[in-house]
Amino acid sequence: MPPKPNDRFNDPDGERFGIPTWPWRLGPDPGELATVRQLKAIGRRPGTTQKAGQLGWRRNGEDHFAALYRVDLAKPKRPMTDAMWAAVRKACAARRTCPECKTDKGYRIPRRYGVCAPCYGGYPA
């Protein structure tokens, strides 16, 4: 059963919101406009910072919007460079290193405690 359209966000001409707006799950053809996640799934990124439209929905009494970008203007995703991969490895190593005993524990140190389990007193090394 298709979802019922929400007239609050049914503004395909952009008169109320300034840009074309559709209710959640009732947007335009995904071949024309897509969200950032949809573009990412096909290996693209928004080619412009201009939103071509938006999807709207209401949750917990608040309005939420997802930007839509034109698929034909989308550019290919930038590949990860060696420097980017090195930065990711360094960040992951920092999350595994206990600030108290300065050792790489092989697992991510919980932010809740800020130190590894032996330093916190959870269990012996």
C-alpha cells in the first residue's frame, strides 16, 4: 500500500519553500534527483552546492528535510589518496592507544572510560 501524501510538504513548484519539495517516499524519479546517500551509492557526489529540491517529513513534531541534487550534474567521487589513507590509519591507531599506559590495545578504547580496561580497573591485564 503506497504511503499517503503529506500535503504539508507537497510543493513541487517551490512556491511555499522556495525550492521544489516532496513528501518523504513520494519524491521525483531517482534518475533525475537524488540524495547525497543515493549519489554515493552510485559512485557520485553532488556537482554543485545548489539544491535542486528537497524531501520533507515530520518526526516528533519537527520538520526535517533531505536535499536533492541533480544526477546529471553529479561528479565522480574523489579517490582516496595515500595521504588520506595514512590519516585514517593514524586516527584509528590513536583510538586504540590508551592515554594512561600508552600501549596499543588492539581494540578501540571506549570513550565512556577514556582508558583501557586494565587501567580503568575492569579486569587484570
